[in-house]
Amino acid sequence: MVQARNITKSFQAQIVLRGVDLFVEKGDVVAILGPSGSGKTTLLRCLNFLETADGGTLEFDGETFQMGHVSKRDIARLRKKTAFVFQNYNLFSNKTALQNVTEGLVIGRKMDKVKAMEIGRRALDKVGLSDRYDYYPHQLSGGQQQRVGIARALATDPEIIYFDEPTSALDPELIGEVLTVMKQLAEEGMTMLVVTHEMSFARNVSNKVIFMEDGRVLEQGSSKEFFENPKEERIKAFLQTLRGGA
Amino acid sequence: MSDRLLGIIVDSFTKILIPGIKVTIPLTVLSFSFAMVIAVIVAMIQFANIKVLKQISRFYIWVVRGTPLLVQLYVIFYGLPNMGIIIDPFPCAVLVFSINEGAYCAETMRAALESVPKGQIEAGYCVGMSYLQIMRRIVLPQALRIAFPPLSNSLISMVKDTSLAANITVVEMFMATQRIVARTYEPLALYIEVGLIYLLFCTVLTGLQHLGERKLSVTAERRKDPWYRHVISQSRFRRR
């Protein structure tokens, strides 16, 4: 469904992505792992054009785009098929939880308000926030805010959801509630691309793993294979330090 | 205090207040409204980084902030007729005050726009909104809330700055007072009197500012909120 080839990106003198390939099939839950600064987040942001890649091609739903020069209209069209969950939630502070979810429907997609509210409520129910419709972001805990973020992503009925370190800004005791929601989505067959440091999620929920280092993909394959039978020495070392840490 | 002086003070109160209501207030309201329109547009041009327009905006702010308001009034009112452009005193005052205040308020607005977290703009894009939709629905409402206290400040300054319009023959409160002084030779009492009337106007505005801030404040929202009250009562309970 999503095939990206040879994505390159640099910020001034610093090269962040050195030709990354990525393949996601419908229903895949792909975890992108790797040390800090390896380009994981930039990769995700390039896929949704929050950053403009220097080069590479993106095939989405059979359409091919040159990532370096895509028209604004194509970007807007592509974004309507995808959704993004941010590390810092990025909820609209002047909107309630429900308004956060419906904003993209009513304003971005010109959907009827009553219908949008219905979809919004259902999305919030799904992430376990039925009693928080009218709360403003500052009245919610981090975990609740991130679940609103996920509901906002779900409501637009996307073909794929990109998650950028969805639990990294959360207190340890709040991570669970967010992961539970993500796991539930995975089980329902949602296509997800997740930049994460949560090894349990990568091992138990995702079916594919991409390991990145220094702007390159070191390994891309099934998550079972990755954890049980890593080929690269570097990945063995990475997994080793995690075990040591845990 | 002599009866004569008391008589003058009482007598002139309405004579000063009426031009205040008829000229000073409309002058302030009109100029500030136009200034706000200019400010929002100029701030958004800079915020959106529109190439040539941004340079023009910076130039406008540079010139207006770098020259005295009185000089600007003189150039437009006494200078432009040299080029055949003659504007009546009141519209001229509105024009100059709008342009002048617009430059200051533009900087206030720009700072407020920039204080809204950029991530919310990205989130807006990701849920399928356009740039203008994001500005209108997400960024501007938050920026206006942040800019409200400094903009109130500008409005209060402006009420007093309108006295400069006396220099271009606009008969506002200060000019009215000057005329009474010329007749009665009681500058001390009358200038204090007009000062007190300005103070009265600004006091009303300060009161309005407090009301507005309370309406906009986040804490007010919280106080209304049942869950917040619940948390407060819980924490009291725990302390016991």
C-alpha cells in the first residue's frame, strides 16, 4: 500500500536520511526502531510531507509521487487518506476533546456537523474517553490527551496511521493505556507505522520491524525474525543492551 | 477656592466631556478598529513568511515605529497639501492613528501568533485542514487570547494619544479645554480637569480589560468545570 524508495533528506550540512526504502502492506503494523538521531521521525514526517524530502519516490495506493516535488494539491489529497499521531499530542488547545476530533471532519472535509459529532463521539468512546467529550486538553492527563490524538486520527477514517513516538512524552504509568488502544487498533486490522522505543509493542503487536541507524535501514522484516534471529551484529548488540537495561 | 473658579470648573465639565464623547471616543474606536485590521494582516503576512509582502511589512513597521506620532500627523495634515492631497482633520487623524497603532499592534500580534505551538499547525494539516482554515480556527483564536492584555494596553495609550489631534485642528477634549483656558486664564484647574476625564475614560477601559480577561482566562473555564471542582474537593479531602 505504501512503498517508498530511496528517500533522502538533509538539514543544511547534516544528512538525516541516506536512501531509505520502506514497504507497508495493508493491515501491517510496522515498528520503526533505532537509536536516537537515526532518522526515524524524519522518515515518518517525510512520508506525510511535514518535511519535504530531497529525493525519493512514494507509491501510495498505486499512485506514484516524486517526494522532492509534490504539488500542494497532491499533498492535501494524500493527507486526507492518512493520519498522524504526534509525540507531544499537538491537540488544539482552544478546542474540547470532541471538537479536536471533529475539526478535521467539519472544517477540513466539509462534513455535516451532526454526522461529524456522531463519528467523533464514537472515536472517543473507542479510546475510552466517553466521559471526557467536553474537556479541554489542559484538563486531561497526558495519556488521555494522546488518546484524544488517536481518536482524532481514527475519526478521519485513514488508510494508514503514522505514530511518531506516541508514548515517549508520557509518564510510565500512563504508557499502558495508550499502548492498549494501539494494540486494539492493530487487532482490528488498522495499518500502522509506528516509530517507537517500546520493545514490547514492537515484539508483541507489530508484525514487521524496521531498524534504522544513521539514516539507513539496517534491517527490515518480520518482527519475530528480528527479535529471535537478528542477522546484523549491530542489531544483536542493540537487543543485548535492551535486555541488559531491562 | 473662589466661586468664580468653581463656576468655571463645573461649567466646563460638560463642555470638555461632550467633545470627549463626540470626538475622542469615536476617534479612538475607529482608529483602533482599523489598527487591528492592519495589525492582523501585517502580522499574518510575516507569520506566513510571504516573500515581498514581508519586506514591505517590516519596512512599514520600521518607519512608523521610528518616527514620532506628532511628526506623522504634521506630514499628512500640513505636508501632503503641498502635493495637492488635502484631507479633513478628523479623517486625517483616524488615518494617522490607525497606521501608527497598526504597526505596534502588528508586533504584538506577531509575537502572539508565534507563541502558539507549531505542532498544532502540523496537526491541522494532518487532519486535512488548509493553512487559512488552521489560522482562522486554531491559531488566531489562541493568539488573540494571548494578545488581549498587551492590546488593551495599546488601546488605553491610544485614548490619551488622541489629544495630539488637537495639533491638526481636531476639536477633541484637549483642544476644547485649551479654548476654555484661553478664555478664562485658569490653566491649572482646567488641565487637571481634562486629565481627570482622561483618567475616567481609561479607568472604564481598565475595568473592561479585567472583565475581558476573566472571560477569556483558562482558569475561569476550569472553575466552571465539574471535574476540576471534583479534583479540588478531593485534594482538600486528602489534606484533612
